[in-house]
Amino acid sequence: MQATLEQRALKLSILMTLGVASLGVIFGLLAGSQSILFDGVFSTIDAAMSGLALFVARLAVREASERFQHGYWHLEPLVAALNGSILMLLCFYAFLTALLDLREGGRELAFDLAIGYAVVVAIVCFVMTDYQRRINRTADSEFVRIDMQGWLMAALITTSLLVAFVIARFLQGTAWAHVTPYVDSVLLMVLTASFMPVPIGIVRRAMKEVLLIAPSEIDREVHAAMAPVMAREGLLNYYSHVAKAGRGHYIEIHIVTTPAFGQGQGIAVLDEIREQISAGLSPPPERRWFTVAFTADERWA
């Protein structure tokens, strides 16, 4: 159910993003606006990244294969890092382009076309943000979450463009008409600078998973689940290792027992301990690689 919702949300997002991208490129060229053109190019790249995310999302729900014996979860943070990195480079390039235009005196815009574009795209972006948010309450997908953030940022950007274009339109024919050629360049600089924290945050979160940095929340859950088990069973020590890759969690626990532990009880007591630990962990079974090993020799722990 979650995988189906995720893929449905991403498919619709790709179609809508391509539509918005086409409008951005066409109206950007017609209106002579680099900020609208940037919006269109940004949407085009976002559609390509959403397509890649959809492909990886389908892989991530598959069973492990002979070649990928740990599954495909590790591909998710790699795609997220690529997505964020490309958006960062795009924002940086657009900022420099706007700065160059500003130094050269700006450019005249067809504000009526620009306003029409901004109204249509802002409505589409806000509708898609709400749709993605409602879908992700059930899907709980990092890809959909990133996609939703993209639509929200696009909505805020386009709304800002709309406000600025309307103000500039009213300035034409007044004593302030000489500032209108600079509106587009200033807008693009402000938008790219304000948007930069979003891809930086995406890359930062993705790199934590690529580098297998232990997620503190899951680490605390493991220690909390182990405390009553250690006290009740009289176990000597344990070593735990946790990591997160996309929707998957890797949890390994090596327990040091006394040499006489479990004598006369067999494997059942070990499986019972595994069940007790598992019950204290929040990731669902289908989204975790869970291993609990027992040894009486600490060298193997």
C-alpha cells in the first residue's frame, strides 16, 4: 500500500512538473524573464530527478537479489544526494547569471505575461504540495517528502515572483519606472539565495546515510530495548551497530553471554530474546535488516 501510494505520487509529480517546466521555458522566453526561465529549467531538472527517484523507489521495495544481497535501500540516499547537488549547482549558476545581468543594467520584461504565468503556476504548486503532504501521511516516503518540499518551495518562489511582478507593473509609467529593468535580476538573486538551504539540507541528510552515520534515535531505541533484556537474562555485555539507508535500517546486536547460558533450553530462548528486542524497535520488519548474535567469547562480539 505504501509503495503504491509513493509511486502514484511520484508519477503525478513528474507529469505536473513537466507541465510547469514547459510553461516556465515558454513564458520565460516570451516575457524576457530569466527568473521565470530559471523556474522552468529548475522544474525540468526536478522532473528528471523525480523520474530517477521513481525508478529507485520501485527497486527499493523489491526483495534482495543474488547480486544485491542487502537489497536496494542504499540507492535512495545516493539519488537524494545527486538531486540536492544538482539543485545547488543550478542555484549557484543562476545567482551568478543574475548578478551579471544586474551589472549590465537589467532587462525589460513583459509584465502582463509574467503575471499570468505566476498566477497559474502558483496555484498548481500549492495544490501539489497539499496533495503530496496528504499522500505522505500514509506513504511515509523520503522521496515524496523531498518532492513535497520542492513543490512548496516552487509555490513560495512563484508567489514571490507574482508579488514582485505586480508591484513592478504598477511602477511602470511612474517616477520609479527606471527601476523596473532591475526587478528580474534582483528577484533571481534573492530567490536562488533563499532557495539554497533546501538542497544543502537534502545533501546533508543524504550524506549521513551514505557515510553510514548512526541515527541517534534508532541507537537510543536499541539501548532502551536491550536494558531490560540484559537485566532479566543475566547477560554480560552487548555491542550494537545501527545505520540507515533510505527507508531501510540496519541493526546488528552482538550479545556476550555466560558459558552456561541457555543450557537445557535450546534455541527457543535465543529467539525469545530476539522477539523481546524487536518489540522495542520502531522500524517495521519489512524496512530493517535485523541481526542478533550470541557468543560466550567476547572476541566474537
